[in-house]
Amino acid sequence: MDDKGPNKAHEARVQKAFEAFQRQIGDRLDARGRESVADVRDAASAKDGERLRRQLNDLSRHHSWLYRELASHPEVANLLDELALLGL
């Protein structure tokens, strides 16, 4: 069985959620904020739990307002909850 299908579907969901977030908040992001959000997106897309935790902690420390916005965005929050349920 080819396992690339589910991974591609997951990656597409992550991309869609973060694109929606960028549309909502993008004009308030500086270069470092955009980079931090991209790091979180990449870790979520890769299902890399350790890197995702590290990126979220970094985001929380350096961009607390952005962390709150990310956590309250419906699509992104739902995605992060699902990854947490998978133990990531």
C-alpha cells in the first residue's frame, strides 16, 4: 500500500490552514514572525512532534501575541489538536 496519499493529504490540510491564517494575520507579521510561522507550519506538515513543540515554545516566548493568534485560529487550532491527539 502506498502511504504517500495520506501524507500528501495531511500536507495539503496544513498548507490550507496556514494559508488561511496568513490571510487573516499576514499584514501584522514582520520577517521574524513570518519565519516563525513557517517553521511551525513545516514541523506540523512533517508531523515532527519534537520540532513542533520546540517551534511553538519559541513562538510563545518571542511572539506571544502571534502564538495566541495561531492557537485561536480555528483551522490551525483544530490541526494542532489533532496532532496532539496523535501524540506529536
